[in-house]
Amino acid sequence: MSAITFDILHRSRMTAARTGRVTTLHGSFETPAFMPVGTQGTVKGLLPALVRRTGSEILLGNTYHLMLRPGSELIGTLGGLHRFMGWPGPILTDSGGYQAFSMADINAVDDEGVTFRSIVDGSAVWLTPKRAMAVQHQLGADIIMALDDCPPAVDPKLFSETRKRLSGQAKRAQQRGYDHSERLDEANERTVRWLEQCKAAHNRTESQALFGIIQGGADLDRRTWSAQRICAIDLPGYAIGGVAVGEGPEDIARVVQHTAPLMPEEKPRYLMGVGYERDLVTAVQAGVDMFDCVLPTRNGRNANAFTPTGQIRLRNTAFADDPRPIDESCDCPACRPSEHGWGGAAASRAYLRHLFQSREMLGPILVSLHNIRHFQRLMLDIRCAIHDDTWSALADRWPVIRGVRRESGPDGEGAGVRLAPT
């Protein structure tokens, strides 16, 4: 008996997009679905009930961070992550494989697993496929991810200096003897071996669904190799990993459009860590069902608000006396507080800028809520576009998904990608 069921409700006649429903022991969620990220057992600054009111039906938690603090044993003893964080709906936890990539300067990877230096106390932490399963069993998420070896999508020696968070990978690439093609092959083979070990160690198949992760960098032949071997291992669902880890948006689209059709059609397809609107629509049209990204909340905490026409940076002086809400079409608590029982007028851009300039907590809270609602509204409209095959109307309502240059984000990303022809 599987821990989840996946029902495809409607297929687009024009693209590979589909709507569906994933059902877990903690409820169901509609697909395509966007998962806000609650790294350490919370979507930063937001009450679970407020997150739920944005239309979010499933959250993501982080195995690595929760393993370090407060510890998966404690969370398990207190009833699991759902009870611990006060979120009654479905939860997905990642495995720690991405942290091995993003924290390359404080870890070492070998065939047995990953040895981290704890960000809490500096102690050595060993994460193996077997332990990744044990930790996620204690956390009790509905969907759990296999430990994978996530390589840079492109040669780290080519990384832009603005990608400071990838500096550890760039340093490794400078080491004598580094060969990027060999690194991709090593990661592909290791990810398959680790998935086999994860499946052997996973003994809660009736309550927790294990997903495998496809790697291969930006090389399509290697993506094919990985997809064939990962999907040959029977699991409830599969993910495309190693995307948005150093490559540009054109490569993201190329990899996703190539890889998604290689995944089993009857099971959920999950694209990990990709979150710009244009990239989401491109992936949906390729047949992807699930997404997560830190962008809504990370950008929200940094005064960057998403709108249908692109991001606005609320700290800019242009908004110092702007009376308008972030987005007049939005129904979030910041844009329409009266619909949420708060009364009063919408929070003006001028007021929000004041909150950030004054370092008041309410600014990040309101913009984070707005940003999450922005992405959930987009998901709703995407599901309608799939059902009605009205992709041109979607682009009219969401100009940001057209192939125009977007504002640079905190990680230095630049130009977007164009929609597939409709």
C-alpha cells in the first residue's frame, strides 16, 4: 500500500501539462503545486494558519537543519514534524543532498555519504543514505527524498563572482585534477547507489512516500542516463534535482523540457528549488507537477515584492510616497486587509518601505505573505489554463512569464526564458 496516491484530473491538449491531486495521510494537495519552504520547522515569521490562507496546501522542511537543531529524535518524541510545527497538512522533507552542494566549503563527500561541519557547534556530522532515511522517519513527513549527490550543473570555474553562495564549489573546481565531466558521472553513479540504499532502509512505505532524484547537470545525455536508472527503481514519485545550481535560465528550461518526459507519466514529477514564474510555467508545460523555492519568503524579508509584471524593490526611494498597494489585483493581507478581518486600507508601498527602513518586523511578514499568495494565485491560474487550454490568456494576465528580462535577484540571476510555443 502506497503512502500517497496521485490522480491526474485533466490533461492539456496543447502541452504536456496536467492537473492532478496528491493524497497523503495528512490530506491532499492540488497540482501543479508550489510548496513554501519551512527550513527549520517554520515558514519564517508566519503563523501556519496565515500560510494556509495563502492557498498553500503542502510545505517543505529541511532534513539537515532539523537534524542539527533541535534534533530529529526530539521531534519524533514530540509527535513528528506536523505536530511540532503546528502544520496539519502534507509535508515534504528534502534529504540534505542540496546542503552538500551549497555548503561545499564545510563538508566532504565520498561514496559512503557526506561529512558536514555543523553550523550549530562545529562538530562533525555524518549523513549517509541510511541515516537520511532514519532522520526523515523520525520527522514523519508525508513525502521524503532520497539522499543524492548534487553536482554543479556547469563547471564551477565558470561561475559568476556574484554567486557568492556557490563559492565552495568554485574553490573545489580550482583544485588540481578537477574534471567537470568526471564529476557529473561520479554524481550520477553515486546517486543511483544511494537511492538503492535509501529504498532498502525505508521501512515506512505505508505512511511515507520515498522519491528518487534525477541528476546529470546541464548535460542532456547524462540526464537521460540518470532518468533511466533512477526511474527503473520503483517508487511513488520522482524529482529533477541539480537545477538552478549555477546554470542560467535557458539551461534550466532546456534540462527540464528534456528530462520531464523521461519520468513515469502516472507518478508525480517534482522540480526541486526552481521558483521564478517564467520557469514554473515552462516546467508545467513540460509535465512537472510540484515545485518549491525560498524566493517568496527570502525576497519578502529583503523588501522585494513579486507582482504580475515583475518584482518591485520596496526600499527604493521611488516608493517613499507611493499610496498604492503592492498589487491591486492581489487579495493577500497586505493588499486587501479587510478580507482578512484586519480592517483598514491596504498597506501602501510607502508604508511598507517605512517598515523596512525602520527595521520593523511587520514589513517582512506582510511582504512574505504577499509573495506566497502571489505564487499560489499563479498556480491557480495555471491550473485553469491547463483545464481550459488558455495559455495566451495566462500570459496576458501574468506579463512576467513572457520572455522579457527580469530584475536580478539576490543570487544574481538575470534574463528569463521564453514560453514554449502554444
